[in-house]
Amino acid sequence: MPTYSIGQAAGLLGVSSETVRRWADGGQLRMDRDGAGNRVIDGVSLAAFAKERASGQHPVPGDVLTSVRNSFAGIVTKVTLDDVIAQVEIQSGPHRVVSVVSREAVEELGIEVGVTATARVKSTNVHIDRPDDRR
């Protein structure tokens, strides 16, 4: 099972190392010691904590019915308009989400730099990469 240092966990959770230490010291996040005595978090515990912490972060409003489960609420950082198409960039925490939609939709929704928006992603073609640490 993979383990993560405090700094690695902080990077994955988008918080400071000190915040991870406070969560561990407060009993919210379980840490162990590795063979060298360093504090580490096992991957399964970190995944469960990340999932629990994200719960409710990007809720779907009660008057919206949707099958989409992947939501990225954030702030619009760039809008590029063409005659028919628009490219919209949203910064959602550490994630940059780029969408190509119709110009008409952008205008109807009032999407412009500085407004808040939520990107919802539903896809059957999602690529997943990970470092090859099996060597």
C-alpha cells in the first residue's frame, strides 16, 4: 500500500503541510511512522479523508436533476469568443478546466471573466495517468 508524506498529502489535498499536521494532531487524519520515524499517511486513509472532505463541496442545486457527478465550481479566468464557438476557462481550486461551448450559451449565461461558474463533466473517455513507481 502506498504511503504519503505530510507534504505530499498537503499537495494532493490543496492545503498547507501545517493544516495536515493539525488534522493529524486533532485526530481527523490518521498518521503512522515509517521505518525511519517519519510521519506518513497510508493511501487508503488519505483517499477516504479526501473523499469525505470533498463531500458537498460542489452540490447540485435542488431544482436541477442531473446524472453528472463530476463538478468543478470555480471562477471564470478566460473567455475566448469566435463567431459560433467559445472557449471558457475556469479555475477550480488547483484545477484548470477548459470547455468549448457555443457562443450563444456563453452570452445567454452571462459568462465572463470574474464570474463564478460550475463545470460539470460527464464523459466516457477520461484518461488517467500515474507515475511509474513500481521500479
